[in-house]
Amino acid sequence: MNGWTGTIVRLRAIEAEDWHQFHNNDQDTVSARASDAIHFPRSEMGTRHWTEETAAKVSTGDSTMLAIEKRDGELVGCISAHSCDSRNGTFKYGVAIFRDHWRKGYAFEAVQLLLRYFFHELRYEKAVASVYGFNESSIRMQERLGFILEGRLRSMIFTNGSRHDELVFGLLRSEFDANLSTPNE
């Protein structure tokens, strides 16, 4: 059994050959806005360079960026752990799914795999996720994963002509473990 493989997705290192899927995703304004921000266009060479650099990057600490692929090997997005503080046992994560694959459960399972690793292998105590106030799907996913809304940073994001709040969610290891023993709807 592989701890990086779930029922529908597998987490793996980003490979240089993944550049084309990431480049296509970079062209999707809706996806970019939901995940981060709309950036200036990047050339194919720029995307190739990013994936080559990411694939060759040696891990420092517990921060990581991993590809999310379906069990059949199709790349559907990526997930990252960052701001890892092993002394205090806290980390943040972010997940981005290519829009053609939204609402199929890939992000949910990928996050569960990442949380299980950080809580059960690395002994972290708390995960934090920031979500833009307009991203209803991500808010629902955090709640379904057992995250608790801990704060609202008012008017933090400007996109598509409007200001939005940033919501901060937190999940303790004990809450994650309790959620594992109860079925998710």
C-alpha cells in the first residue's frame, strides 16, 4: 500500500513533462482567480522552465508541491504544503484543480492524503487553509474536511472589479482523526 495513493487520486512529484497541462491551466482565468490571482501570460518556455525547476528542486524542510493525478495517470492539479513550522506543529496548504476536473472529489481526497501524512507521519498538530470569500466550493470543501472557520480578513482580495474577504480555516489533528472515523456525506 502506498500512503500517497487514495481511491481516486495519487500524489506524486511534479515532473518536467507536466509543463503542457500546467501551461494550459495558466490560460484559464476563472481557475487562476479561484486559486491565486490572474498573472501576466507566461510563455511555453517559461512554463517548461518552471516545471523543470520544480521537478529538480530538492526539498528543504517540510514544504512541498505535489502533482495530483487520477489513478489512470492523468494530471488534474497540484497541492502544496507551505509555511511549515515543525517547532509549533503548524502548516498551511493550498490546492488547485484544473477546471475540467472540478467537483469530482479530486481536491478532497488529495487534501486528505496530505493531511494524513502531515498529522500521522510528521507529527504536525494543525493545518491552516485560506480561502477567498467568493469561492463557495472551496469553503464547502474545508467544512466537509472538518476545518473550522477561525477568522475573516476583511477586504483582502481584489479581483474581477470587487473586493473580497479572505477566510482562514483551521483543523487540529484530533479533529481530523475524529472525522476519519465518521463517514463524510
